Amino acid sequence: MPVKIPDNLPAIAQLKKENIFVMNDLRANTQDIRPMRVIILNLMPLKISTETDFIRLLSNNPLQVEVEFLRLDTHTPKNTPLEHLELFYKGFKEVAENYYDGMIITGAPVEMLEFEEVTYWDEIKMIFDWAKKHVTSTLYICWASQAALYHFYGVRKVPLDKKLFGVFKHTAPDKQHPLFRGFDDEFYIPHSRHTTLMDVDLVGLDEVTVLSESKDAGVAIIASRGGREFYLTGHSEYAPKTLHEEYIRDLEKGASIDMPQHYYAGDDPKNPPVVRWTSHANLLFNNWLNYYVYQETPFDLTEIAHLEQIKPHG
């Protein structure tokens, strides 16, 4: 099924090249079905690339998905034209009374700051709390996963000796969990971060379950409240060349950075990357939409506010 996105969004041209069917407001209004409503709080600096990455994943699903983009009211990005934000993004006040089937909150380039030092920390906390009452299931990505776990459960992030950077092998002990339906015994996820979560800090937390870990990358996927929230420390949404672009950007800045691990063919940056994560990324988002958004959303979305907990699957 197509994904419905705002008219003239720059991502449309790239997605059409990839034969991904996107639909504008006029055509969507002729469809006699209710689409899944997903809102994305995009905190990444290169917003247009991030928009394309997530729309690509959300479109690979038999469900019709309507995507909206949310911006912060207390922060003005440096790398995105104001006109783009005004055209395609909504402020929190515009959506505060709405209810959504799903929400995605991305990573952010503030990882080295303490959470309370982030200039928009108060607004982020407010949005986290709002999502618990207004969204059926929320995906927190990379920095957002650490921030949400800190806000909800007091889990602290731990600095790494050097940047965790590359594509790493993961496993899921509970292969019967719906989020991993169709997964192989081993699967890969890109990571790009300077901090991590310690599994010992997650033990004993009510309603919190570690679903996937990696020998090299640590805790990767965590769930809480039976799937009302998922926390992804990696970047399954990354396009094939994203890690390469980050690597070149860091080199040009003079940063001390190793090349991304398990990424280039023959571990040679002169070679193209070996893409080994996109099929599982599609499955991950597909399963999230099918089992934790579509099947759990009340027919009347306003009922979300009255759901204290959705029963765990499996």
C-alpha cells in the first residue's frame, strides 16, 4: 500500500526512483479506508535524508500509512531551511490534542551533553509524556532511546572509550516475539554513537525487557509496557551510504575517527559498503506496524488515553 506524505516533500522524488508508491493529500482523500497515522519527531540534523529513510521503511507494508512530521518549538535547526520546516512540519501546539497510531522519535546530535544540558530537554520530556497518552506505540531511536529510558526509568547512558561505529551482528533470544517474525538467527544493525546502555541497569525494571543484544554493540532493542514503547539504540533506518557520509564528514572536520567496522567490502574505504541490514530493517518496521500499531490501536483513537497498559504479545 502507499504511504501518504505532505505534497512536494523533497523525499518524493527519491522514493519514486526506488519505485516506492507515495500518495498526496488529494488522492488519499479518495481512499475509503482509515490509514494508520504515524507522527515523526525528527531531531536529526540532515532532516531531508532522515525523512526519506523513514518513509522508505514505512511504505514497505500492506497497510496505508499517513505520515506527519513534528518539530520542536524551543529549538531551531541549523542545517534545515526554515521554509522546509514551515511547509512540512507541525509545532507541538498543532498536534497536542491529536491521537496517533504510531510515533517515531529520532536520534539527535547532542549525545555528549548531559540530558539536562540539552536546551530543549523540557520540551522533549513533555513530548515523551504526551506520547504515553496519545500514541499507541512509539519507537525511540538512538539518542531518543537513551533520553526516554532516562526520563521514564532513570537509566543513565555510559560513555564509550571510542565511537561505536559500523554494522554489527545481533541476536534475539526470544525468536517467537512478534517484533522478530521472519528474522534470521543473526541480523545486522548499523550503530553510530559515543555512549551506550548497560544491561545491568535495565535488570529489575518493571515492564522493561531487553529483546536484542550484540556482543560488540551491546543492548540494541528494548521494550516497555508490552510494546507501547520500543527503544532502538542503533539505526536500522540508515541508507546504504549514510555511515560513509558520516565517516567522510568526521574526517573533514579533523576528528579522530576509525572507519566504520564491518561496512566496506574488504574493510577498505575505497570499496562500496556491503549492505546487510535493510531486509531486517524492513521486517522490524513491518512487524512494529502490524503487531503493535495496527492490531493494538483502538477503533476510536481517543481511547488510547484510557489504556493503562496493553498486554504483551507472545
